Amino acid sequence: MGSWTKIHTGEIYDPMDGEVAEIQRDCMRRLYEFNATGPDEQERRNELMRHMFAEIGEDCYIEPPLRANWGGHFVHLGDRVYCNFNLTLVDDTHIYIGSCTMIGPNVVIAAACHPEAPRLRRKGLQYNKPVVVGENVWIGSGAIILPGVTIGDNSIIGAGSVVTRDIPANVVAVGNPCRVLREIKEESYYESH
């Protein structure tokens, strides 16, 4: 089984394999074009995003620069996803981001892993675990979402948090490692203001 067939299976593979690297280069060319657009070229950005991403919903906005190992090739965006500048997507396998999710500046969402065994790391091998971000999630500035994590609908991830395990729906979670701080209630905003 070649490397290309292993990238979504969780199996260890060589990311520098010729077939993988060639496809990845094509994806990176579109990302380069996207990052080179000016602030008055939103239609061009929208057109590029339709070709860059595995799926993209209506009215998504991504502020350049965007960094992505595969230029978004394995990223699935719902409707009205907002991503501030310097989003890094280590999108070596699927990353799902639900509708109405907001992502602050300097966030990292990583789906690629490297083996613990030193001899395998020395060979540059890796494996991947998909990441799922639910709908209506708010990810604060500088947060890091690690491989294999799922974040439930409506949750808030505090700025600077490192999400190492799943976060349920309807909670505020913060810290390193990220932990649930409290539940979100519909009236929470009005009680605190």
C-alpha cells in the first residue's frame, strides 16, 4: 500500500513519497495565490477557496495569510465560517469546521502526528488523525487544537488554550491542557453584563 492510500487511515507513511509530494505541491500553488490577493479581491479569494478546500459552505471568510500543509485540500468548512489572520491548518488528513464557527488570529489546528519511536521519527514518517470542530464554536486567539480532537457545538475555547482531548458541546474550556471551565447557558451573556 503506497503512502497516498495511508494518509487517511491512521497508518504510518512517508510524507515525502513522490506521489504525495507532487499532489501537495499543486495544492500549495493555490494557497500561494490566495495569500497574494489584496484586500479588495474578495471575489478572487472566494473563487480560490472553492478550489482549495474539500468543501466550503456559503459566506465563509478567511483573512490571509493562511498556512496549510495541503492548502486546505482536506478541509471541510460549513456556512459562514470566519477565520482571522495567521490560521495554520496542518491538514494532512480531514479537518471539519462546522457552520457559524469563529476562529481568532494565530490559531493552529493540527491533524498530523509523528511516531514516538525514535527510529521512525528519524525516517521522517508520520500518521494522521482527523479533527472535528462543531457548529457555532468560538476558538480564541492563539489556541492550538491537536490531532484527533473533537470540539462540540456551541463551545468556546479560550485564547491560548492547548486542546489535547475532546471538548463536549455547550461549554467554555480553557488552559493547557484545555479543560472545561463551565457550561454555557443561553442566558449567560445577559447575566454577566
